[in-house]
Amino acid sequence: MKYIIISLLLLSESVFPQSGWFWQNPLPQGNGLFDIKMFNSNTGICINPDNLLRTTNGGDNWQMIYTGIDSYITAFSMPDENNGYILLDSTKIIKTVNGGVNWSFVSQVEKIFHSKITFTSPGTGFILGYLNSYYNGTKLLKTSNGGILWNTVFQDTAIELKSFNFLSSSTGFITGTQKNLPGYHLKIFKTTNFGSTWDSVQNNIFYYTLHSSLFIDNSTGFVHAAQPNDKILKTTDGGLTWLAVCNTSGYISNLYFIDFSTGFLNTGSNYYKTTNGGSNWNVYYFPETKNKIWQISFVDKNTGIGVGEGGLIAKTTNGGINWINKINSMNTTIWDISFSDVNTGFAAGDGGIIFKTTNAGINWIELNFPAFDDIGNIGMVNSGIWYFSHWDDGKILKTTNTGLTFDTTYANVYGITKLKFVNANTGFGVCKYGSFIKTTNGGSNWIFVSNTNGAQNWSLDFINENTGFTGGGKLKKTTNGGLNWLSVPGMDSLYSSDIQFLNSNTGFIGGSYSIGYNSQSAIWKTTDGGNSWLRFNANINFIDDIFFVNEMIGFAKHYNLIYKTINGGIDWFQIKNCVYNGLESLYFTDSITGYAVGDYGTIIKTTTGGIPIGIKPISNYIPNQFTLYQNYPNPFNPSTKIKFSVTSNIKRETSNVKMVIFDVLGREVTILVNEQLKPGTYEVEWNASDFASGVYFYSLIADGYLETRKMVLIK
């Protein structure tokens, strides 16, 4: 076996996002990177929906930076090395003047869907997007004062403009498609007056939809068009006429020219390169990278950085012939994670990947097995004895020394979805299509015991050697160690994604039930060993995994969304995390320390129970009313603390609490709190280092309560 150590100590400093979750694998993070700008051979910035990464040594190391505003990064533009803008949630504009190290709120605009942003100078910028989420219509906004005020300079309900680029601060092109039955017509608009007005450029392209475009001078431009097939078209007369110069396969995610001769077309898995101004293109592949490269940025003909799936960052120093991974992203899914104590745990997934930690995830040691071993589930007995089930052929790996060595047995079944051990000798397994297996000699032999006669079994738990439950399409119960399985009365319409018993009496099921042609997510709870179940409907799209720490505190997930309950499953509230990949499994070692794993090798951790960092409970006494206190100190520079009280809610134990900061013009500049909180008194700190001196207002909003106070920042 090959051992690879992945350590949090690779970072120059620990980075903790405001969400309360932080990355443990891959490092520094594993969200897909969708844009990059290299300013010179050393300095560059790339972005993902949650944060930014910045390098000052040519991509060898990357610092993770959070904007300080809890919003989705939609797009960014850096007109120079120091000045830059980010569009958040397609509505908020924030700005940096020190190369992305710090960000401050500028303004808020009306929402434009699937929007892009570009600044031609620190003062002049544009936002381009659609009028609705169905890619219909187009609107173009312009600012001439650094994003403070925005004006509509173009709007059309019949045209879908997708791409823009500027040759200079005064001259630019916008391209897209106009739907003219029976086909499509390429639309090109050009400005020569800094984007104040845009003139239509007539052309000869019909029956194509445009994906992306790039003009490299006033005459020469390229578009990637589709239907009836993908092509690169070139113009040498400013867009009046176009000729096909290259057939492509796959969506072009990046059109990029270093100079008038050398350009790249990136499809993710491969790229096309020209060295004669786009007259001819040769196709190349990214053999050294495991994941797709979405965007590239070159500083000269030889040196470039590419970013893409799973946090991938790769570098070329020979014009794209070879690429070296600078951030080793993974293209494998981690399906399961389990801990025997607060320090010792394993995570496992596709491609024969098993990760091991003995220090609560500070280091994860990668144990590589054959690539065809897709490991889907972990069965833990104690800190030394662990089992790992292989999906395809029933292979089960066993270690008795915490992963130093492994033995292999075969259960001769297909699709093991869950393993459960009740002691060192007795363990159970269930398969997707109903097979139930059992061992009574510590995994030396596995025998087929019965067929559960359920449709697609995904969940399993046993109270003792005799009594257990399995679920998926149907919930079944056994009282004789799996020899026989009976349907649980009253649970016929239940689809159970996960089953967890805390003890012989208390257990939970996460899943959904049918209501006609629809389904409703819910949590079922038993306090009598499964003889009866109480259902709590959950406002979650679909529950695919649960983990309860005790009878009151539990967690559930849907795709990459994590939810929490503090009253035994009656109510659920979403807790923000730092991942935009799919998540597959949750595990908590106590009420505040937990892990989540998923796609692209994702392992994230919380040490706050998922609650965002910065909200500090200072009293458990239950106030009789909501109260917002005056901040202190006031005036302040640069930080101040705000105390607030949350009273009890007669409908549930938590309240949806939001605290928003506004500037003197009433514009929202940041959100300090947006969480479900228990009754008590809390304190939150606002660091206003990135904001200008002046008067600000802060509002507490909770269950119909609204109070606003004033504070003064003096620098």
C-alpha cells in the first residue's frame, strides 16, 4: 500500500469560514474553481462560490480568503492587481483595493440571473445577465463611479447575450443569440464610447446558438457556436462575416488568447491551441490532471495556471504541453466516515481510497488499495477493529490494528450498502437488492441468511444480536437475528434512507413517505425499541442521511445542505457549511464536533455544532422578550460587540434570528447573524476594518420582532 499524508499543517495558518465548518480534505479547499486571473508570474486570484484563493509565488501556495459577507460568489473582475470587484448572490457588489486581501461592501443592485461582471478600470464596470432564470432576455448595467450607482444601458426581451469582452476602456463587444424562428441568429453589439451605447453589427450566422466569444482586436474575433454541431467561427472584418476554422467536441468553457497569435479553447477534459491567430487549431489533453480544468490564465506564452473541478489548480511552464498539479484535487467520492473516539476515524470511497486519522483530522493518511475497489460502507467495532465493504463483488476488508494491515473476505453478494456490528463477533450486512448477510466469527466467514424482500435496501441498524431494522423501499424488522423479516405496521409508505438507534429504546429513521403522487420528508422516532414510531414532518427536500448525537440533538442532510434539530427531530433548521459539492455522509463525535464527506474527496469538520463562528452565547437564562442592546464600544474603531436576547417561542424551541447592518442610506452592507437560536442572551462582534467611517444601523429581526439601533464608526 502507498501512504500519503494530507495535513492541515500544509496551510500557513488555520482558516475558519464564518459558516462554522472548515476543510480537512482536499487542502486548502475542494469546491470547484470557476475563474482565475493571473496578473504576473507570481500573483493571481481564483474563485469558487464560497471563497477566494490568492497566490504570490506563481501558484506554489494559495491563501484562502473569505469576503466577510455570507453570500454566494457569482462572478468577479480584477481590472488590475490591486482593485477588484465581486458580485454576490447576483445582487451585492463588494470591492477590494489591496489585491483581494480585504473586501468592503459597495452597493446592491436588482437581481440579474446567471450574471457576469467586468470592470475596464477601477471606476467603470458592467454587469450582464438574463431577465429571468430561464435564460430569457438580457439586461446590461453600467457603473462609472466604482460600483456605487448602476444604470441600465441595454435591455431586450428577445435577445440572449452571453459573453462580453473589452479591447480597451472605450471599445468592447457583447455577443449572444436572437431567437428568430425557425432558427437562431448570432447577435453582436459593439461600443466605442465606454459602453454608454451599443450598436448592432450585422452578420451572416444563422441556425447557431452561441456559447462564448472573444475579440482580440477590432477586426478579429472568435465564437464557439453549437447546432447543428460545435464549431469555432472566426471573423476578420469586425463580425460582419464568419468562417468555421475548427470543429470541437464538448462545451468550450474558456476562450483565451495570450497575444494575436497564441490562443486556447478549453473544454475541460482537453483544449485546442493555435499559434497562427486561430487559422488552425490542434487538440491536446490534460493527462496529468484527474479533474476537468474549466478556466486558464497565462502570463506569457509558456506559463499558465488552470483551475477546475474539486479545487484543482494546475500549472504549465511549456505552453500547455504538460500540466503539474499544484493542488491535488480528487475525482473520487468518499461515501462513508466513522470514528471510534474523538481522535481515531476512517473515511472511505471510490477508487480504493481509505483515509485514516488518529488526531481528529489534523492529519489524514491515505491508504491506497486497487483502483477498482469502490468502498461504500464502514463497519466499526472498536478503535482497532474495522470493516470496509466493497460495492461490486462483496469483498470485505478487515483490520484489527487500526489500519496497519488488512485481511480480505468475500460475502459473495452484490451491492453491500450497510454494515453493522453489535460486538466483536457478530455483524450484519444488507444489500441494495434485498440480500441479508451475517457473521458470527468476527468476519472470518459471511453467510447469506435471508432475503429481506424489500425494494432497494439502503439502511440497517441492530439493537442487539436478534433485533434489527432495515429499510429503503420498505421498512422491515427482525427479532431472530435476520432469519425472518416482517414489515413494520403503519410504515408501508415509508422510504427510509437511514436508521439509527442510540440505545435499545430510542431510535430514529430519516426518509420520506408518499402522499398521492408526491412525497414528504420526515423523521420517525421511537422510544420503545421500535414497537411504535412518531413522525415529524421536516421542511427538507429529501433526507438522505441522519446522525443523532443524543435524544435531542441531531443532524440531517440533503445533497450538500446540512440541517440540525435540538428538540429530538420536531423542528429542523439549516446550518450553512462551506461545501458546494455533493455530501454523502455525516458523523459526529459529540454535540459540537462533526464531519461530513462527499464528492471530490471532500472532508469537512465543525467544532461548533455547525453554528457560525462569531455568535457567542453569554447566558442560558430565558429572557421574557426579544431585546437588542446598544453596541459597545460606541463610537468604535474597528470592532464593536452587539448583545441581543432571544425569548422562548411557544411553537418551537428555537427562533429564526437575523441581524443586519445597514449604512446611512439604508443599504444592507452585511449580515452578522442568520440562524436558528435557542432562548438566551448572545453576543456577536462586528469587525468594520473594511468599511468607511460613518453612521451605521443594526437591526434584529426575529419572529415578528424588529428593533434597530445606531452606531458610529470613527477611523
